[in-house]
Amino acid sequence: LVRADVELDFKHRRMTLWSTDHCHGRVVHWANRYSSVPFKTDENAGLYFPMELDGRWGYANLATGLPTSLLDAEASKTLYGFDEKSAGVEQQSGENGSWTYFRAMTLATDGLQIRNSRIQVMPAGTNRCGISGGDARSTPARYRKCANDTPLSLGMNVLSKLHLYIAHKEKMLYFTAADATHDTP
């Protein structure tokens, strides 16, 4: 049972807990313009929400422990027609002869757009979950046969550009750019 809302101010490296007892939609105190999306929770109490990536909608989750946002190769191939071996995917050598694969993509949702976000493409493996949806906001892409519904995990390279408020009672995620403030007339 969640007993508090959470504000994540990545620019100032601050997390604040708030009461869930407030008027619907009256939570963004740091700016007068903001966007919001409904979120769902999985069996592990993780939250996920619809996000547009290069013109296709998919479910995304918040991955504060990851330095870079991740997209599964099955999802990248099904939704966008590329995987870790495709042209336009940057390869970076890692430790022990391993490779990491990246592609610059645009993340968007109502009122917010983050261009040229570096998305790490997870190499194709044994994932046999199957992807469905992605054509519209009303049918975001998701895995069909897995416990985790989200093909996209937003890491700190994207999250650091945002200021978030997670309203648990409303099941809404409110957000602005990290540097958003009240506009002056």
C-alpha cells in the first residue's frame, strides 16, 4: 500500500514525499505548465506509462539505477525495423571484449520532447515475449507473454532532464523539463 506521493527533482538531486490527500491535478508547484500521463503498476509495484519514441507509442518505466535508457532488441526490430547489427546503430566496445549498442532517438509525450536521446539497444537474446501495439497512444507497445510489460526503460540520461511528480491515488505521472519554472507574464 502506497501512502505517499513522490516528487523527483533530478536537477537538484532531491526526492520529496508528499501526502496523497490533495486536489486532483494540483501537485505541480514548481511550474505553471506541465504534462501528465496515467500510469499503471505491475505485480512488483513498479510503475509504467505510455511514451512516444520516434513516432511509436510504447510502455516505459523509470529506471533510476540505469545510466542510459534501454530498449530491447526485439522491440527495436518489431517497432522500428532495426536491431543491434543495423546501420545507424553506434557500437561501443566494453570490458572483456563486449559491445554496447546505441541509437539516437526522440522521446515525446504531450508537451515535452527530448531529441537525440541516446538509447541503449539490448542485444537479441532469448526473449520470446512477443510485442503488440505501438500504433497509437491508446494501444502502446507492450510485451504479450512476460511479467514486465515495458520494452523501454528510461535511464538517468533521460530522467535527469525531467522533474517528476508521482501521484499514487490519482495514478498520474506529472512532469516538466528539469529547468521549468513559473512563467512571468
